[in-house]
Amino acid sequence: MRMLDAEPDIIRDLSDESELIGEKTVAGITVFTARHPTLGKLVLVKGPDGRGVVVEIDE
């Protein structure tokens, strides 16, 4: 598993390129689970300012 800081453009691009599996928002933080065609399983965490974290999940 690898965690990377992500700017708003990265979060947006990855969510656009991926098949979204689930989404949950709590207190302004949105967590997406997704399957990207080349990166595999991802968890995208987006804060209120659009920045966040990308978590690549090992299969």
C-alpha cells in the first residue's frame, strides 16, 4: 500500500479516469473508493479545499 499527497487536479483526474465504487462524505471530507484501469484499486480522500490523499491498494 502506498499513500501520496494529492493536489485537487490529481484527485479530479483520478476520479474521472476511474470506475467509482463508493463515496462517503463526513464533516467536509469525502472518501471515494475506485478502480483505475492501470493503477488498480484506489482510495481517494478529498478535503474541503480539494486537496487530499491517494491510497494505492495492493491486490
